[in-house]
Amino acid sequence: MAKYVFVTGGVVSALGKGIASASLGNLLKARGLKVILQKFDPYLNVDPGTMSPFQHGEVFVLEDGAECDLDLGHYERFTDVNLSQINNLTSGRVYETILANERKGEYLGRTVQVIPHVTDEIKRRIKLPAKLDPTVDVVITEIGGTVGDIESLPFLEAIRQFRLECPPEDTASVHLTLVPYIETAGEIKTKPTQHSVAELRSIGIQADFLICRARQLIGEDARRKIALFCNLPPERVFDGQDVRSIYEVPLNYHQQRMDELLCERFRLETPQPDLSEWGRMVKLIVNPPDHVRIAIVGKYVELKDAYKSITEAFIHAGIPNHVAVEQVWVDSESLEGEEVGDRRLAEIFGGCHGVLVPGGFGDRGIQGKVRAVRFARENSVPFLGICLGLQCAMIEMGRNLVGLERAGSAEFDPDSPHPVIHLMETQKGIKNLGGTMRLGAWPCLITPGTLAERCYGRREISERHRHRYEVNNDYRERFATAGVVFSGTSPDGRLVEILELPGHPFFIAVQFHPELKSRPNRPHPLFRAFVAAALAHQGAERNAAEATS
């Protein structure tokens, strides 16, 4: 019989429920338990696939092609488990399912209502992971939003019912709250936490564990006060202070015996976890021997969460290279305009040892990305292009290496005389935007003797995709004549997955999203090799500077 943990948040949003859930999953897995995590979001979108990154951060894509909340990326990174579409649920998906059932007459003429139909569907989804895999020991369900929001009430009501229907030792409620520090008073304030827990109790849910998010330790007096007013033992009130790296959080929770106390509540006998390797990894992350600077040229740089998996992949890649990757954010629109010449580009990218052009949609900032590719190519700066980054590399090399005037993409320039990027055949005629792209894991064959093979160390790989446009095969021969190597393709050879430029220190672009499969204990090989190349570029610059000094 699986055990169930429900993670909620109060006072304000963005407290880190996803990191808390992932950290609990990490600790329970380290104790030998099989853990699965899921995220329930109260918004009415069926999934975040059609939402702007400015609205919701990056869309995380799973192996089966599900477009999900970015917290599922944290779940996979912390537990090293591949999730699927059953691990993310939105209100939109709940209502879509219920209305489809109603249209088919499955409710036998009954009036369809929030209670019981909506709550029953939510409870069904809570149970689904353990139903599909009876070996699962613990299911951790994070509820998006903040307690008190009208949108999340059906989810909280479903949890109340679910806990009532289960033995007490089979469920646990973990609640995150904010404990603010008032500088003018010189003290922390526990009242917001008291009100948040009271709001949760008014719904019928008693928090079993409290995580108090704060800038510093809350102290024993505050802990006892919170425990008293929130109706739980002091040892179940935990410090959730700010840390230098999110990967420190499981270690902090373990120090406070959170995993031990949770197992006690569930009456689970487990061995003590061995977190030594995780601790060594965290030590290297927070105290790196060296650093390297890499420019990320994107169109959503105002919201760093739009590139969350990329920033985490750089942290992971820094571990085996014994460096911290300092990410320099460059708005691609700032690289556009006639006034942005070679001198200005040299100023913008000065001190950077690598350039990454990530994915995105729409024509805004595209010419700036193309200029960034040209700067990296012509100045022998290590370059990695991802998804749209590959397409921008095709456009740049088409114009400046192959000699195709106005080479472009059919997505941005339908009148281009040389559409080196065009719409995939399977995408033609599609009108609905949600969930219709080339999504999820697809196989790729790598050409022997190429940079791609050296990075991966094998010739067959599988990577996650999210795109509608692809390299136009009509131009592949001309690019190859100019020296471009298409080093990775779909098994049938029809789709370009990887391109590279021999003779350049490190120039590679991929149509897929390698950042989605990176883990702290298993950095993605492309990011690992890219950071190594940036480090070598930095070393060459240092040697040149020393030689002239």
C-alpha cells in the first residue's frame, strides 16, 4: 500500500514547493524507497504548452512528449527518475476529462458538479501512479498556487477527502510558509505562518509538517511558538532557510531529521541514507576551484526560469570540470540594429569563453541570435546551439558561409528565397497548437569520427524534442560542400538532429533539448564537453595574456 505526501504552500507564491518536494523525494529514495512525484496546477490551461515563458517559465518536456510544469524538471533531477504525462495535472485537464465523460453519458444523467465529480477525478489521479506501478512506496503530490486561492480549492477539498478515506499513517501534509524578517523591528514574524495554517485547517486539513522559509534560521523560540499555534510538535517545524545551492536543501532537511520523522509517521522501517556523494557534489558546487563565463543569448532573459533546465545543466556540467559556470545573460534583441557592429559585439561578449543560443519561438530577436552565432564562429569561441539555436546557425552559415543571400526560416520569413529551415511534413495542416509539435524522446544516429561521437561516446542516442520546423534537406548538400557536417540524423536519415563545423575549436548545434536530460550526478555529455571547451578557451586566453605581459 503506497503512502501519500501532499505539499502545499501559503502566504506567498514562489516559496520553493517544487524544490521541497524534490528534496523529500531525494531523501526517501536514498532510504531505499521507490518514490514518484506529481504536480497538480490549478490553472485552466490543459498544459503549459501554449503559454508564454514569461507567464510560466520554461515548458519541461518528458520522455513521452508531455509538456509539463518546470517543477517536474526538479523532480527528475533530484530523484533521477524519468516521469510521464500522468505526473502533471491541471484544472484544465480535469475539466476536459470530466466534460468528455459527460458528453459520452458516463454519469448516467446525473448533474455534474465540483463535488463529487471534480474531486473524484483529482483523487483518481492521485492514486494513478501507484495503481500503474504497485511497487511504488511513496507518492509525493505538490499542489500549485497558494492556500486561499479560489482556483486551488477543488484540489484541497480532494486532498481532505482522500486523507479521510485513508488510514492516518498512510498520508502526510507538508506545508510551506513564509517567516518574514522585519528589518525595522529587527525580528522575524510568525503571524503569517499562523494565518496560513489556520486557512488550511479551515478547509479541513491539518498540517503534519511545516517548512518555514526564511532568510536565516528561525530559532528555537520561534519554532516552539509556531508549533504551539499550529497544533503540531516542535520537531515537525523545520527551517527552510535560503541556501547557496538548491542541491543543499536535501542535506538541510536530513540534518533536521525530516525524512526520519516522515518515515516514522508512515511506519516505514528504512536504513539511514548515504548522502556522502551528494554532499561532496554540493561542496564542489558551492566552493568551485575555478569559474568560466558563458553567454546565453536568449529572447526571454528577463525571466531566468524560462531557461531553468539550461542553468541547471551548466551547474551539473561544472562539477566534473571543477568550475562554476558564470552565466552572462544577453538579450538577443539588444544585438540587433545597424549600430551593433563587430566592435560592439566584441564588447558584449568580451570575457565570455563560450556562447549558447537556446530555443524559443517567434521572430523577435532572431537576427540578434544570428549575429551571436556569427561572432562565435568567426572568433573561434566555443558555441552550442539548441533547437532554435541550430536553426539560427543554419541561417547564419547559409548567409555567410554557403553564400545564400537572405537565407532564412519559413517560420520568420515566408518570402525568403532560401528557406534553409522549413515546416516539417508531419506538421503541415495542423491547426491546434497544444500538444501537436514533435515532442518527447526520439532516436538519433551519430556519424563516426565526429565531435558529436566524441561528446557522447556512442553512436545511438535518444533525446527530447519540442519543435515544428527542421533543416530543409534541399540545402544539405550545399552546406556539406561548404564544410558543415550533419553528424546526427533520425534513423531514416531524413531529419537533421546535429550539425557541427570541423576546424572550429567547438561548434555544435542540436535540434533537440539536451538540457532536459541532465542530472547533477549525470551531467549531460554535450554540456560537459561544452564547458570543457570553454575552460580550454579561457586557458588559451590566459596563456596569451601572460605571454604578452
